[in-house]
Amino acid sequence: MSDVLPPLFVAALEAVSTPTLVHAGAQVLHANASMQRLLGFDLETLQGMRFDAWASEQTRAALFDYGQRCLHELGELPSAEAEAVTASGAIRYLELHARQVRLDEQVLAVTTCQDLSDMRHVQSSLLDVGRVLHQIIENSPVATFVLNAEHRVTQWNAACTKLTGIEMVDLLMGDKEPWQAFYKWPRPLLADLIIDGTVSETAQTAEGERCQASLLIPGAFEAERFFPQMGEHGRWLYLTAAPLTDAQGRVVGAIETLQDVTARRQAEEQVRRHRQELEELVAERTAELLGMHHELEAFLENASVGIITTSRQRITRANKKFAEMFEFGSESPLDHDSVELFTSKESYDSLGAVAYPLLSRGESLLHEMEMCTRRGNRIWVQMIAYVADPQNTQAGTWWLLQDRTEVRRVQAELQQNFERMKETNARLEEAQNQLLQSEKMASIGQLAAGVAHEINNPIGFVSSNVGTLRRYVEGMFRLLEHYEHVDRAPLPAELRQAIEKERAELDIEFLKEDLPQLLDESDEGLTRVKKIVQDLKDFSRVDQSDWQDADLNAGLDSTLNVVMNEVKYKAEVVKRYQPLATVRCRAAQLNQVFMNLIVNAAHAITGRGVITLSTRQEGDWVCVSVQDTGSGMSEATQRRIFEPFFTTKPVGRGTGLGLSLSFSIVKKHGGRIEVESRQGEGSCFSVWIPIAGPADAGDEASRAPAA
């Protein structure tokens, strides 16, 4: 819309550096480049807006009224303020000046803007700084007050009120009377002297103490004195005052802090009194120590252990026992090189590497090592060492030495005997495990074989009888079918009625339907019993106790059937079998391992849970896993589960041999058992067996006990 304005007028607006906007009461007619940069909109966008559209909602109505006034009032209007929302969404605070202009009978409003945003930010920042400074002084735990250049109180914080007991209003705020908090008559404070410039290190303050220039704050001074009128018994205060200056460096006031040091001054007075008492006591103790020194000399000389002091590798003191231990004879050990007492220079250096870190920290050393006497004999020495003064390297080191050669020899013999006993115990333990395994497997095998033998005989004749009974029943039913077609009318009425009555009571139709079902159920029960007997035989393998190729899936199934009574009330069994190659093994022994793992899984479940049996083949190995949702095990328990006689079950419920024997069986098969368990989540035992069996399976077959 700039084309509606004279070009010369538009050029004049563009020449002005002040942001300027022209409107006629509706759309923006023109905005110079400065205005476009300020608002962030180009000219075309601005000309598509109403002249107040760029203002915030809070100031838009006022801006509209201001623009309308400009069109109807002559002369320059008073300035107004508005919040501008720029194209980026930022808020700018503007001061507006509007003036009416007429061009060819057209009334225009020319509005110029001045950006006050930075000024507003500075003003807000100064106010914030002032509030923060006031809070710092007011909330400071150190008693603080501020005087201005006219010696009037401008700040008197809460700590100052608590220390003096006088509120700021009690000081008649603005009057020159802050001395009232400290004195009974008018006297200048340290802050007053700094404002007047009359304080120095050589002059005394009005408080009666010499001042000391602060080492931290230029122009600040410190003093300390007693104020008898403060508190019940007076107070010692530590005073610090610093000048407050303006931008030109002129002193415009002073800030003074007050710290109650009464306790320290009282403590210093007590220290002075105690020092005199201590000096008297030291004189008494010195005499006592001199006597004790003579006694200590006698004790060291006659002690039952060798005692020496060394400095710079030289022996500076030694008692009789040391000379005897290291065979000095009539020769004095004093001034001998301590390196001579070691078997080699390397041995001496190794002691230094151990001793120096401890002794340099003022700690004592306890060490044992082999040393050498003057005659070349080697002895085992236990030593205790400590430095006389850790801060003085020239003070020397004390050494207490004891000959433990004989004790060392006896300890070595005891250690050898202990190792032999451990080896013997390990062999006995292995033999016991083998015996327990053999006896247990033999008992299980005999029991299974006996049960299978005893059950097989009655199963045989019961099965035969059921078959015979089925043939008899089928024949009788065929005969009854024929009788059903016989005409019973010629029979005597009494006999015919008896037959009808008996037929009704027997319910022949029901018998024809029910008897075959009863015989089928009997056959099914006998089949299940035969399967259990066969599983017992497969589990015990009394006829196959040597190494053989076995299907571990079948072995796992037969074992599960044997222990099902132990499992079915505690858990649901889930089978996840994969096809497996036959494994060279002792099947009965592996069945015992599976039995132990399944029973343990059932015992670990509280309430009812799930036991998952999984098998898989990986390369030349097969893996059988037994996983439960039981209580799981801690890490400490997992480390001990394969120890003989270790059990977490109550007394009388477990022997602690199941997993130990299982570990031994799997190890003899060249395999391993892996355990994963978390408390509260359950456990998983994975048995890995090589398909080809152990490398020495042939030899093992002749040595290993029967399953």
C-alpha cells in the first residue's frame, strides 16, 4: 500500500533511523526498514495487518485507542507504551509517539517507537541485585550493620539484633545513634572512623584497641575488645569494618560485622593459667622420668628379645640378647652395617620395600624373614619395627627381634602333616562317595528288579484271565442274542414271568454295553502297570550295568514315571524334548542323576509350580535340563550344593548326598553340571554328556562300580 503515499514522503520515512509506522486508522500503510527489523516482519506482511495487530493482547486495545486519538487530535500526543510481539514470538517493550499528518486531504497517523526492552531488563536486574544484597545481609548468621556517608544506619540484620538485643527501629532509624547498642555515651564506631578516614594501624580506635588492616579486603580494618555492658558478664567482640564506595571510588558508607569471641578469649585465659600449672608439673615429671629412664635402660639391656636401633643403615644401639642371637661374641654390634645381618642385598632391599611405606607413615612393621648371623648361620627372625619420630628421619628406627627358627621348623612339620591328612581325607571321602553310590544304586536296582519280578507274575495270570473272561462273556452275549429270538409264548406262564422278571432285574441291555467297557478298562490298567514295571526295569537296568548306547529321552521318561508320585502333587511337568543321538553311557547311573534333580525340583516348590524337562543336542554333546519355579538358591548355597552331606532340607528329609553323587557320576561320564538359580524365581540344572562317552570309557567300564 505504499503506492498510496507520495514517493517523497515514503523516502523521507526510510531516511529516518527511528522505527516509524504510518496508518489511516485501519491497515498499515507503510513501515520503514527500522520498524521492520524491530518487529521482524517484512513490509508486505505488515501492510496486510491492522496497525495494532502486532501488539500483545494486553496492550492491543490501548494501542488502537491511541491510534484513533492521533487521527482526531491535532499536535503530538503524549507518549504511550505497548508490548510488541515480534515474528519470533519475543516480547519487546516500546515507547510510542504519534502525530497527525495531512497529505492531500488524507489524514494519517505517524507513530515512532523507542525500544525500552534493554532498559527494562537493566532496571529489573538492578532491583533483583538490590533485593539479593538485602537478603544476603539480613539472612547472614554474622551480626552486620551498614552506615551511609551521613553515619546513618541503613541496614541492621537479625543477627545484629540478636547479639545486641536492640531492634533497628529502637535505634531511631536515620538518626546518628548506632553507638547506643554498644556504649552508654556517644562514641564513634569502627565504621564511623572508616567513613571519616581517621582509622589507621598506628592509631587506637575509640573502642580502646589498636586496629589491624585486613589481609583480605583493601581499606578494611579489624579490632577486638571487651564490651562490659553487653550480656550478663560482658562480651568480647571481633570487629571488621570495610568502606563502601561509589563508581568514582568515593566512600559512601561502611559495613561492619561483629563476631562474639568471648568463648575463645575465656579459653585463652584458661590456657594461660594451665600453662603455668603445666610448667610446674613438667618439673616434677622430669625428675620421675629420669628415674624411669634408668629403669628402662636396665629393662632393654636384659630383655628376652633382641633390641636395636638403626640410623642410616648403621646399628646405633643393641642389647645383650641381640648380640647372642646374631653370634657377635665379644665383639660390639655398635656401628656395624645392618646389611651384614641379611642373607643377600636383595633380601635387604625386599625388607625395605615392605617397611618403608609403613614406617614413613608412622605405622609399625610386623614381619618375618630369614637373616644371617655373624658366623654365617641362617635363622628365622620375627621383627617389630617403628620409627622414633616420623617427622625426623635422623631419629632412627627401633627393632625388636625374636629368633623363631625352631618354631618355624615345627610349623613346617605341622603343615606337611596337615597336607598329608587333607590328601588322606580326600581319598577317604572319595572312597566313601563311591561306596554310598554303589550301595544306593545296588539297593535301587535290587528293589526295582524285585518289584518288577513280583508284579510280573500276577500281571501275567490276571491279564490271561481277563482275556479268557472276555471270550466267555462274548460267547454268553452271543448265546443271549439267540435266546432273544426264541419264542417264549409256548413256555409255561410261571416260567415266562420268571424269565421276564430276571431279565428286567439284570438289565441285559446295560450289561451288553457296560461289560465290554469294564474289560477294556481292566486291559488299560494292566497295560499301565506293565509300563510302570518296564520303567522300573529301564530305570534300574540291572541287566545292563555296563557302558552301552542309550536314548536319554527314554531314560528321562522312565525316571519321571518312577518318581511321579513324588512330583504330581507338587508341580505340572512340561516336556520339551528334541531328537537325540544315542549316548555312550551307564544309563542306570544317569537315571539316578535325573531322579535326584527331579525330586529336588519338586521339593524346592512351595505350593504348586511347574517343572520343565528339556533335552537338546549341540554338536558332540547332549544336554538334559531340569528347571523349576521353586524358591531358588542364594550364591552362598550354590557354591556348596555339590559338597557331600550339605543339604538345605530339614533334619530327616535329606542326606546331602544326592547332588554330590550326581556330580561324581556326570564327571565320570566326561560331562558337567551347570546351575542357574535366583532366589524367589527358581533353579535350572543342565547336565551335559558327550555323545561318545568319556575317553577312557573302556577302562572305566572295568573299574567303575556297577549301577
